[in-house]
Amino acid sequence: MPLSPLAMIKQIDAGRTVIAGSPPSGMRYPPEFWSTCLIIGYSGGPDLLTLIVNDPFSFRETGSRLLRRV
């Protein structure tokens, strides 16, 4: 079940890492093809939230930490 931006902030502020799924490069694939990633931080607030995502298999050739805007 998706978390609202405010619920995501509360989880991270409480020290709880959020487990999420990440589709390959934004393409439309069924969830069974997604990689598992961790949301480890954020910047901004509920109205303009940027998540810090640790995705070791990010489907990209550069880096494992991605910033994603929600």
C-alpha cells in the first residue's frame, strides 16, 4: 500500500527505513519485474518531497543512490 508523503516523512523521522519497489527506468512493467529498494532519507516537505533511494540494482549504469521526486 502506498504511503502518503506525510506518512513517509514520519517513518523516516522515526528511524524506520522504508522498503519499496522500483520499476526499470520508469518503464511500465508488472511489479514482479521491479527491484527492491530502500528509501533512506528525504528533503523538502509533504508538498514537494524528494526521496533518497538506495537501489543497488537501479537499472541504470551510474550510481546506486537516486533522488526521486514524489
